[in-house]
Amino acid sequence: MEGVSTTEEEVSPLLQSTRRMSTSSNISPRKNSEAMRRRTTSLHGGNGEFMIADESESVHGIGTPSYESSHSSSHMDPPFIESGRPKVTKVQPGNLRLLSSRFESLDYDICENQLHIDEERTKGYQFIYRKDLIRWVIILLIGVITALIACSIDIAIEEMSSIKYSTLKNLTDKCVVDDCLSLPFLAWVAWNVIPVLIGALLVAYIEPVAAGSGIPQVKCYLNGVKMPRIVRIKTLIVKAVGVTCSVIGGLAVGKEGPMIHSGAVVAAGISQGKTTSFGRDFKIFNYFREDHEKRDFVSAGAAAGVAAAFGAPVGGVLFSLEEGASFWNQSLTWRIFFGSMVSTFTLNVVLSAYHGRPGELTYSGLLNFGKFDNTSYDFIEIPVFLAMGAVGGLLGALFNFLNYKLTVFRLRNLYRSWAKVLEAVVVAGCTAGIGFGMILFLEDCKPLGEDPTRYPLQLFCGDGQYSAIGAIWFQTPESSVRSLFHDPPGSHKLSSVLIFFAFYFFLSCWTYGLAVSSGLFIPSLLTGAAWGRVVGTGMEYYFPDQSWVDPGKYALMGAAAQLGGVVRMTISLTVILIEATGNLTLGLPLMITLMVSKWVGDYFNEGIYDTHVRLMGVPLLPWQPPPLSHNIYATEVMSCPVVTFNTTETVGNIIDTLTTETHNGFPVVDPPTSEDRRNFGTYRGLILRSQLIVMLQHKLFNETGESWAHRGDILKYFRDAYPRFPTIQQVHISYEERRFTLDLRPVMNPASYTALHNASMPRLFRLFRGLGLRHLVIVNDVNEVVGIVTRKDLARYRVETHMGTMRLEELTVFDR
């Protein structure tokens, strides 16, 4: 296996599952062996057959079956399991068949302990109404602040880009006469390198998680994975400043993608009423300090970011739904839509006033495609749209493949901070060199007035003419997309557009993944609009007298096909493009193009965001469980042995356990009455590491009864500590206090979800995916704990599809 070396003889994952199943449950080994034989049967063929990956095709071993480790550490395994499991000692970055144990799950399930029930009983219905009203206020604030951040970024880019391109135009026009063209070239390089250097330094040395668009990380968060540092205020600052520098620096990036991440950070910060980065607690919104509430607000923030970026409030709601939010209901949909509309309206008001048109509300989003009011299509064009979707899928698959190889190279060779900064600077310089070279050597002169460019560059063109290719380079990528959509027929030479497409395709592929804040939407749209414009020129040639032939329409379809082939989004992207263009008539062609591009791209590889999620080793759960997996049972999936606590435990035992173990959830049991190693006691409830630490920190001992005198204040302890709970090393307990005891029953969740040992994996999967669980305790027929299932136990079973074949892989969970 590429990237993984083991110190013991590798053992088939299926054999390991058999060993674990036969030793940790009361199901006969003979039945286990029969199940394994059924699972290892392979069907060969080319029509989407289902194959179980054998040991020559998949990662050997399942690694450590950890249940929510809080940091990188190996877990205790029983002797009868340890001997059959390979130890992963060295991991080479870039392997797609590994899951990292450092990622934990969000706990969307509400802990219905005695404290929660008492609070709910004492607050009454007025508290429920007030809490719901505060939710709407928070959503309003999320929409307004997200839009204001988007306006700040857009205005900063607009002003700085205006200075940049006007300076370069004046210098270039002067040096054409004075024969000093090296000066504008060096000035262009400087204008690119300096902002990119600033942005790269911020990302590489201050907040690395702010690199890229942040959409893969937000997608993981909405899926239920706790992504480190992803929703911190420092991340937002670096993201906003970084994307401004990236766009000003002329990189093949856009500012729309990072707005989704920015909206998520705004939502997470406002809803908690405090900032842990700056150590300020404003003592408001305390009742929303839990994963359940925070994740709903982050969904609203991501949708508000989409709405601000594209002027697409409906598309924002669908984005949050399509890209990962597990739990969804009608009231959540309505609140998210309200936040998206507020974000769109606020941005519209501010930008309209900035552009000197207050009250007109003509700037609904950062990305303004312009209006396609009179654009329609003919039935004969549908096959053309289908073909364009196929081309977009092929180009998207090629883009994702090249970017994957490049990302793996970066992970293995450019992992030092200075190397990341240097690469970003080199890409910025190369972008200026390619742009200047195309302007200098491509003769594409057009009469002034046909292209509404703000900085017409004459260069070697005659009087009254300008360089059409220069008009594309001497503006932001968003403006270039709009030019390709709306420039009159004949505005661009066919060869110039093809050369621009080829260079910009590879530039955008090289740029995505740099240590800068950047978006992928605009580069993909611009690349697709270029080759779509070529298709439109060809249609003009073959159908010269048809009124429905419009090069801008084909540029739009090419842009949609290219973007769909790269990111593989369907519903939300279709609605986003419809809202951005303001033309519902083109809804069907856009949907057809996006669906075909996704199908064709999926035949070869995954979308770019899914690829980067896999490279990070995030245990992402798809919408559906693996097919044909009903013969995989809970006893094969679960982690075992289980570390448990009694309902009343000594402080010393709790501290020792939390110090030596890294698990985040512990079943609370009545001690087993026999020495049977296949069960760990009768199940009573579930308690989290964070709850135990808070209890120890505030010394809620049975021997100090006054600590429990004001039970209403105990929930406040947990909310004040959320989300960065202290570690066990930060808790100070005296030697005498180690003899004290803790009653876990008021704090534990006595009604957490459990499943029987013979439950199928699809049933476990749907419980996890639909309810947003963090732990699922496995019990036998008499309610005795036999194991526990976490997200990583399910995520390591993954269906791999490639070139029409399908197989079930069992991944390795490793510590990093």
C-alpha cells in the first residue's frame, strides 16, 4: 500500500473483523465465517458491479478502532485483538485510504440528563418563546454582518485593482513609445508578488486553516466533524485579508468561495456570545453554547455567505442542505432562508450606494453576471448542451486529477512554511509573466467601443483600437467572466481565446491549494466561459442567420459545465446560476449541463472538495450507507474493549482513566456479575470526557454536598467552558480529594441511543447520519455493553467507484 508501512505481517481487514466479531460478541464464530465468505464474493464485469476489495487492492488492517480520541495517541486493545492488527508506524502524506484519528465528531444529540430536565421544567414556555425569538435575532445579525464583510472585501478589491490596472495601463502605453516594456512587466510582477506575499505570510505563519476557500472544511463541519480552528475569529480575519490580497495579486482565484467560510465563522462567533481567541465573554446567548445549536447557526452562516457571494438566497439554502447538514427541519429551513435574504438585501443596499446608485438595488451579489433578459434557446441546442456538459465533465476530471497529484507533491515536499510562501510568490510572478506574454505576442486588436473594458490597452494596435486579450487580463477575473458572457459577437479572436483557456486552465489548477485564501468558483467559470465562447463562435459559423445563436449563452453553459465538472454540485449550483443570471428560461439547459458534467466527471474521479477532504483523512459520512452491506453487523463495526465507569466512581479512578485513555465518551454501567470478557456491565447511560473534567474542575464531589446545593448553576459551568474544555492536565486535585467520589447520574445521558449487537451497518449508519450522533453504544440481548460505535468506525467502510466498477474498501485509522 502506498504511503503505509507496517511492522507486523499484514492481515486482511475482513479476517480482522472476523476475529473481533467472534471474540467480542455472543454470536458463534461459525456464523461469522459464513458471513465473511459471503462478503468476499466478487462479481466481475463492467456494468457497475459490486466488488469487495481484497487484501491486494485495499488498505490492510483497520488500524486502531478508536472511539473519539481527543488527541493523537494509541488506544488500549485487549491481547486477543492486538496480535492480529497491524501497527501503522509510518504514513506518507497524500494517501486516500487513510482516516485520521485526530478528527472528532460534533454531538448533535441533546444530552437529556437530569440537569437539563430540571432546567426545562423550571423555565416554562415563556423561556421557549424567548429563546426562539433570540434565534431569529441571531440569524438577522449573521446575515447583516456577513454582507458587511463581503462589501468590505469587494470595495477593497475594487479600489486597489483600479489603482493597479490604471497604473499598469499608463505605464505600458508610455513604454510602447519609449521602448521600455520591461518596466511595465516588472511593475506587473511587483503588483502581483507583494499582495500575494502578504496573504501567504498570513496564512502560512498565522492561521494555516485559512488557506483555500474553506468550503471543504465547512462541508465537513456541517457533516458533523469538529474541524480544528475552522470557526475562529482569527481565521476570519486572515481569510478576509488574505483573499483580498490574492485577488489584487492577480492570482487565478475568486473571492466568492471564501465568503461561505466567512459566513460560517460569523455565525459560530455571534451565536456563542463570546470569543475564545481574544478571551472575551459577553455573557449573552448562553443557552446556545452546545453543538446542536451552533451547528444550525453555522448552516445559516454558510448559506448567508453563498447569498452574499452570488446574490442567490435560495441557492444558499440548498447549498447548506446539499453539502452536508445532516439534521434538517422546516423551522431551520425558514430561518436559514431569512438569513440569506437579509444578507442579499444588506449587500445590495451597500454596494448600490457605493456605485452611486442608492436605492436602485442593482448589486445583489459580489458576482454579477449581468442580465440575460432576452436569451432563449431552441430545441436543436439541447444536444449541444449535452455535449458541452460531457466536455465539462472531462475537463473537470482532468483538473481534479492534476490538482490531486500537485497537492500530494505539496504535502510531501512543500510542507515547510517558507516553502509555501515561496511557491505562492512564484505562482504570482508566473501569472504576470503569462499575462504579459499573451498581451505582447498575440495580435488581437479590436475597435474601441465594442468591449466595455475600463482599461483599454492599445500596445501595438492601431489608433482607435485596443488589445482584446489585454482587456481580459487587465481586470479582475469576475469582470473577465462578465465580458465573455456579454461581449458582442466578434469581440475576440478564436485562437486568442483558446490560448487563454489553455493557460488559465493550468494556472487555476496550479493556484488551487496554495497557502493563500482563494476561491475556485471564478477560475472555473472563467475557464469554462472561454471554451464556451469558442463553441458559441462555432455555432455562429454554422448557423449564421439564427436568432437563437448567442456566444454569451454558450459561454454561460461552458462556465456551468466546467464548474460542475470540478466541484460536482448539482441542485444548489443550478439554482445559484439561475439566480445569478436572473433568467429562469435557462434553468433547464443549466440543469442538463450540470448533471451531465457531474455524471461524466464521477465516472473518472471524485469532486475537488471530496478529494481534498479525503487527503485530510476526515471521516466524512455520505448521504447513504454502502450498498449491499446488510450482512455487516454491529459486532464487526464496533470498537472493543470499552472503557466504562460505574454510576458512582472515585475521583482517583476517573483521573487515572482520563489521563491514560483518550476516549471522549464512556458508558456508565452497573458492574458485570460474571467474568465474561464479552460484556462490560449493564448499560445505564453515557458520559462525556468534557462533562467529567468540568465536574472535577468545580469539585462536584459527593463528600462536599454544598457543591450540589445550587443545581441550576451547574449547567452554567458546562456552558462557560464550551467549546474549549480544559484538559485533564489542567485540573488540580489534591491527594485527599482522590479518595472522594463522584455521582455521575445527574450529568450522564441516561437515554442515549443504543443498538443491538446484531444490528446491520446500514441501520447504524442511518442513526448516525440522520441524528448527528457522536457515540452509539452496542448492547447484547440483556442490555449489557459489548462495544461502542463512533463516526470513524462507520467512515472506514467506503464505497470506491471508478470507471464503472464499484467496491467496498476498509480504510486504516491512524494517529496524526
